[in-house]
Amino acid sequence: MNELAERIEKLLAEARRLSEDSAGMAQRIQSEVVQGVAAEGRVVAYANGFGVVHDVQLDPLAMRELDNMTLGEAIRDAIIAAERASEAVRNEVLDELRVEGRSVREIFEQGPDLSGLEAQINRLRSL
Amino acid sequence: MAQPHFTRSGSAETDARLRDAQALIGRLQDAFASLPEQQHSAVDSSGTITVTVDGSGQLLDVAVSAHAVRNFRYAEIGPAVLEALQGARTLGMQGMQAAVEEASGTDVGASNLSSDAALPHTFLPLDLRTTEDTA
């Protein structure tokens, strides 16, 4: 049981550190501004690190030089580019946040490593 | 993702609950898998910009009317696009919540989602997106 108690204490300490670190990182992701550009710079979309698009700017020339179909495609492409840039920023930040040696991004993508926890639970049930 | 599997079986009631949970997970996975096949469109209040997203929130299309290009000032297009984008993603989120409600038999407030909420570019859980989605 000492081994289990030590592991739980270690996990709680990790959880406290993670809580402090994640608050700062969420703030950092929120304050990031990324952009996506299309139609040779005539359309620019802006998003924060969470992927929320908050602005779409058009060059005055875009209205004269692009027809409505091409303008719609350019706006779509700019927004998608901004969202991808936002995802790259978010992944970079999540890579820095680590739990027991694994990045939070890796845990999001692959799931938690439950093998050790499962063994501990089975040991507890057998006591 | 590997599902946890506990080797020592508990009571019949516990086993029944585990089976129910596994069935629920299967229904939710099916519901999420069908989301990219859905489409949701919204029009801005001027009626000139239409945005279409799929059921997971991915942007598919932005349609600008010929009227907008002829009569709008360039600075008016961006806000109209954001309004339509927000509307389409709100519809997508409501569709996802409705799918969750149907799969789980619980009320998660699908009809109460505010269109004022700032929605990210996708709301499908990371592990349920396809490789193409995350590329």
C-alpha cells in the first residue's frame, strides 16, 4: 500500500502543477493572434490560438478585381489557413505541458496510459 | 484508443453497468462518426453571405452574392462573413448535441446553445477526427 500511496501522492502533486501550468498556457493560447492569407494578400483572416476567427479583412482591390465566386473561395481559404495556423500554435503550447513525461498533446491524441492504473485498481480490488 | 479492461469481474449489477457503458460508448462513436457527413448553412442578416460547415464544424464553403460585390463596401464583408460563420457553427454544434442526446438518451441542452458563444473551428473530439481532418 505504501507504493500505491506514494503513486497517488505523486499524481496529486502532478495534478496541482498541471492545474497551475495549464491556466497560464490557456491564457497564452487565448492571446495568440494568427493569420491566414489568400488571393495574394487581398483577403486576411485572423484567429486566436483556440481557433476562434475574430476578423476577416479585405483589401479594397479585392472587391474590384475578384468576382463574387472567387472572393468567396478566397475568404474560405483565408479562414481555413488561419485555423490551421491556430492549430499549429496550440499544438506547440500543448507540447510544452507535460504529465509524467508525456506531453498533453500526446495524451489528447493517444489517450492516457491506463496500464499502470489498471494494475493498481486490480490490486486494490483483490485486497 | 485502447479501452480499459479490468480482469476481475464484480457483481452481476456491475457487469451489467459496464455492458451498458460499452453500448453507450459505441452509440456515441457512431454518432460522432456521422458528423462530417452532415452540412449546416447560415446566412448573415443582410442575406448576402452564406457559410456552410460540416457537422464537426469544419468550414466547407463561403458564398458571396453578386449583389454584395457590387453594393457593399469592402469593410462590410468581413463582419457579414463572421456573422454567417457563427450561425453555421452554432447550427453544427446544436446538431452534434442533438446526436449526443439521441445516442445517450439525456438532455445536454442542444436547443439552448447561444449563437453568441465564440465557437472554435472544430468541435469534434481530437481522437474522433480522421487523419485528413488533423493533417
